[in-house]
Amino acid sequence: MPNPKRKLSRARRDSRRTHDKLTAPAVSSCSNCGAPKLQHRVCPECGYYRGVVAIEKKVTV
């Protein structure tokens, strides 16, 4: 089984791992109710998407 001849430095090892990180999801605010929501998705609070009702939400009092 072949093995490495020399030990990899920390800089070389870490530069290879720079692309292995997670990115935070892009969160925007709903134009109708102002609740935080993911972009290009229906608002989970009011059911609007781009100013149009996409899902009928029941009003809870």
C-alpha cells in the first residue's frame, strides 16, 4: 500500500478543506407580513408568494 513520503503541512491540508464548509441559508423578509422566509418560497406565516395568495392559511385568534 503506498504511503505519503512527507507529512502534509497544516497550510496545505487546510487549503484543500476550504470548500468543505457550510453556508448559511439566504433569508429574506416577506413583502406581505414581514416574517422571515427562504427566498423563492411561499411565506410560511401568511401563504403569500410575490404578492399573490399561494396557500390559503387559516386565521387563528
